[in-house]
Amino acid sequence: MATIKDVAKRAGVSVGTVSKVLNGVYVRDANRLKVEEAISQLNYQVNTYARGMKAQFTNTVALILPDLVNPFFALLTNYVEQELFRKNYRMVLCLSSGSFEKEQGYFAAARQNKIDGIIGLTYSDEAEKYVSDDMPLVSIDRYYEAHIPCVTSDNYQGGVIAARHFYRTGCHQVAYFRTGAKTAGSTLERDRGFLETSRELGMECVHMDFGEEPGAQTADQIYQYLQEYQANTSRVVEGIFFSSDDLAVMTVEKLRREGIRIPEDVQIIGYDGLTVLNRGPLYVSSIRQPIQEMARCCVEQVMRVIHHEPAQMLTVLPVEFAEGGTTKPQISGG
Amino acid sequence: MATIKDVAKRAGVSVGTVSKVLNGVYVRDANRLKVEEAISQLNYQVNTYARGMKAQFTNTVALILPDLVNPFFALLTNYVEQELFRKNYRMVLCLSSGSFEKEQGYFAAARQNKIDGIIGLTYSDEAEKYVSDDMPLVSIDRYYEAHIPCVTSDNYQGGVIAARHFYRTGCHQVAYFRTGAKTAGSTLERDRGFLETSRELGMECVHMDFGEEPGAQTADQIYQYLQEYQANTSRVVEGIFFSSDDLAVMTVEKLRREGIRIPEDVQIIGYDGLTVLNRGPLYVSSIRQPIQEMARCCVEQVMRVIHHEPAQMLTVLPVEFAEGGTTKPQISGG
């Protein structure tokens, strides 16, 4: 593994100059470029952070998310910015659409102390290889092999709550339909919580993955899949749990267009607890994530990481059932 | 007015040191603090920008918006970030909730070359006094007395389109209900376009302002206002134009709960063209703003300002009518 001396030798500058570049101290552009090139060529891991070297704090944290089209991400960004401002921090926003190339620039900036830390929700597989124990990173929903603090909500319990609701409203046959990345994320726990609980409670459960991103055809595909499943098994699906509100809402529209009554014919539970224009009623019955509290915890943990205080490696926040008109009232305990 | 020499004298350092601080070049912390204190005490306007002094570009632009709870702002942020990234720029996000105190920090950072420029949608009255010709700022929807490039959509035409739609569907009595700040913004043109066109077309038009921010009671207040207006005048309001989709959606819910049929009894047109979860159907018939194109133009203009190229002082983008199920089809020209 390359050392700071190797970098200095390759760049043809002194170790002191390399050190200055690493610490964000001003050096002539020509020298800075040589040093950066050498760092890149030698794949030198610029770890000023873990070694506790004097760093110039920038009071800037980067938030990495896929996009802001999903209202869940927009609300999370809204609250993270507010929390960071309270701590006198600015927020740089990186919308990666899952592109590691874009994320990588921010990871590099954090290593080089150009930003103090990162709060990141990243799906790319490459991130797994790149992220190391000393990265000033707090992860949302994703467990890394490296020792990185993670903030998430209780996705397993979300699945349990949905299965129990269907059971307590008299369902015998349920379904779980998902879209989304299969990256080592805690959101996969939704699947496990729902499937395991359905089995334990003696409900028949069919489940299907409809790809990474719900598209214009996804609701049609779900409808067709349901029709075929019911025709082939002579069973009637009485409750469907979805991995997101988005998917639930588009399926509800499709089912209603096909004359299926909700919740009389089939109950629907989504995930996230999103509301009309972010302040009206719920779109569908849902498992509500505590978005504001997640933001608060992310900022708290990243502050600890930045200031070399012990961070909580896993923060799991409670979720709750939110009645949004697509489910029946519970009739029994269970 | 204080000069750079006054600052140097007050700080007890050389003019060269002040210049270094202004240009972001490294100086000892103790000296930097002295200079910053002197700048603050003398209210020295650090205008390295307009004088074209060598600046260290940070490749960072700040986007100032009230919040991301409003999906219009979330989508705008989404597209601005993408456009900036294409230009190799990072985006710092400032959600001001209209607080000038918070905005001011970013204005100051821009003056001091800590960020290269600002794209801002700001409602605070204080901003008017603070913003000057040489501020590297592109304004969204708001005209400043200072010579600041502004990007907006054709709000006047939006009002015209809504009034014409009501006229062409046979309305004789219409209403305009608004919420929002009354700051010198181009969004006030919506009012003017609608009211003037209604008058020209011979429609009776009632209009009312329901405060700065729609709240839990706003839809009830609108309903009550309508009832009283209709009782007092013995007239029936056949079409209502709203200053935002938000306000339109909450009023539609209230009216439907009261047994009023939409669009049979009353037609509704909102503003913005927002869709369910940002990719489903429209919530209501609406005047659609070209959000992505607005983002592109904001970034294009801020790049010109940053690079001392001539910027377009006013960019007005076209809007269009979007049929969302709360209006009747047009029956005649007009």
C-alpha cells in the first residue's frame, strides 16, 4: 500500500507539500495537480481523517440520494438541511440516480477533507468496495461490510405490522409485490417481516419482484400476474402489501379501473406513509416511516463521526400503521 | 464607504493579507479572523466579484428555496442539481422558509467568493435591500430593483389561459383564490392575467386572498366565503382559479365532501401542473409550469454571471393548460 512518501516521490515534491494538499492548505496549482495525480496513480488512500491529523473543517456535509422525484427523499432532504443548519452546517446535495461515478466524487471530497462528512443512501454495488472503516459516512438503510453507522427504520416490523393487519381483518391469501434495488439494504427486511409473519399466521402468501424501478407498465403487469395467479390456483388474494406507496398507488388506480373494489375486494397496504402534496390525506393505508426523526438521527451520527466521538453503529427507528382508506378495520387480535 | 485599506488598518495587517482573505488564499487563522472581524465592523462590501479580481472558483452554486415540502420546489431542485452536475458544479442547498437571516449567510458567501453564485427564490423583504447589481445571483420568479437576471414562467399568460378556458366552457361567474407572499414576484401576474381577461370577456369575477400559507382551515374558509358570496349576490360561481395546485386540491376535497360535483357544478383550475407522487396523473386541471426548462435556464444564466458573460436579464418560459378531470371540455372559441 502506498505511503505519503511514495506520493511525494512520484509527484516530485516534498512530503510537506503532499501533507498540505491533504489538509486543504494552499499550495501552488501546479504542485497540487502533481500531488493529486500521484495520489490517483498510486491509489493512495488519503486518510487524514482516521489518523486525526489537523483538518480544516468546512462545515459542510454532503447528502447523497438517488433523486428528489420520490417525495420520501424530498422530505428527508428538507429535514436533513434544517438539522444541519441548526448545527451551523451547510448541505451539499448529490442526486446520484444510483451512479457510482457521481457518488465517488463526494466520497473523494470527504477523504480529502473538502467536505466534513457524508449522509448517504446509495444503491450502487461499487460503493461497497470503495467504502472503508474510516470514511466519514453515515448510511441510510444500507449495511456496509465496513464499520459505517447506519440509520434506518424498523423495516422488518413494518412487514410484520402489514401481515398482522391482513390476518386480523380475516385474510387467508395475501401477496407481496416489490420493486427496487436488491443491494444489501435494510429495506429487504420488509419482505422478510411480511413473508415470515404471513407463514406463522397460516396465511398463503405469493410474492413477486417487478424490477428495479416501477414504470408505466408495472401496474398492468401486477394486475395480469394477479389474474393469472388466481386463475391457476383458484384462490382469491385478499390483501396486497407493496414495497412502496408509489407502487401501491399505481396498482390501486389500475385495479379500480378494472372494477375491483378497494378495500372490499382486496385490501392494499403501501410503504412510507406519504400524503397528498405532503400535507393532505394519505394516498393509501401504509407503514409510516418517521422521516423527520430519521433526518435528526442521521445528522446526530454524522456530527459524532466528524468530531471523532463514538457513533451509534445502528439506529433503528419505529414505524407505525397508518389507515388511509384502502384497508378494513381489524376484527380480532392475533 | 470603507476601503480595503481601512480594513487592513483596522485589522492591523497588510493590504496583501486582506486581499488574500478576500480571494480565499491561505493565511494564518489568527490573521484571517482579524480581517473578517474588521470587514464585519466596517461593513466593508467585499466585492471582489464585480471588480473582476482573480477569484478562486469553488465550482459551487447555492440554491435558495423556501422548502422541499412543496413538490414544485423538490422537482426544481432535482433538475437544478442535474444541470449543475453537467457543468461540473456542486449544489449547496439552503431552505430558508423565507428567513432572511438564513439566506444572508449564502449571500455573504457569494460576495466573499466562498461560493461562485446563487440561484434563489426568496420572499423576504430584506433581500430587496441587500441584493445589489454585482451580486452573482439569478432570481426565480422575483424582480429585484437591482439588475439581477430573472427566470420565470409566463404567469400572466397562465391567468389568461385559465380565464379563457372558463369562458369557452360557458362560465359567466368565476372566482380567483390565492395564498402566498405578496413580495414583488412575477407570480402576482397570475392574478392580473386572470382578472383582466375575465373582465375583457365579460365574466363576473370575485377574488380573495387567503393569507401567506394555506393551512388546515383554508379550505373551510374558502367554502364559507363562496357560500356567503353566492347567498349575498344570488350568483353561482361556475369556475375557480387557484394560485397553486395545493390550494386547489384541498378545496376540491372540501367541496366534494359538501356534495358539490366537480366539474359539473363548479370547475377547478390549479397552478403548477403537479402529478400524483410526481409521476402519476394530475391532481386537478392546472396551468403547467416547465420546471425542467426553468432549472436549465437558471443554471445557464448563473454560469454566464459567474463567468462574466452577458446574461439574459429576463427569461419568460411558456406555460400550458393541462386537463386533470376538474374542468369541462371547451365548447367554443373566444
